[in-house]
Amino acid sequence: MSTPIELRARAAELESRVPPIHAGPRTDDERMWLEKAAALRAEADRAEGDVFAGHFEYCYIREGAHCSCGYYPPA
């Protein structure tokens, strides 16, 4: 699972491939990169608001307790 920082870095990398709009009409690839970048940013936003973001499938979180991976959930 990627962290929100990694997702945003990947989105920025994809956006950097696309020239400014005044350079001419967008190609299909450029439109695809921008759509993928937007999806990655949305996924990063969701992950930041998710208490379980960054956890593995076998992790567990109990209210007010450490997760099995050692992560302590915010209060």
C-alpha cells in the first residue's frame, strides 16, 4: 500500500509529463496522465482521512490501543 506522500509524488510526476495547455491540444496519453494523477490525488486524500491507512491486512486497531504493527491511532 502506498502512502499519501508517495501517491502525491507519483501524481506530480505524471503531471510533469504534460506540457502547458497553450502548447496545443492534449494527446490521448496526456489526458490519461492527467486523469490518473487526479485519481492518485483523490486516493491520497482518502488515505489521509482513513484511520487504517498504511496498515497491513493482518493489523488490528482497538480503541485507545496500539495496533499489532505498533502504530498508535490518533486520539
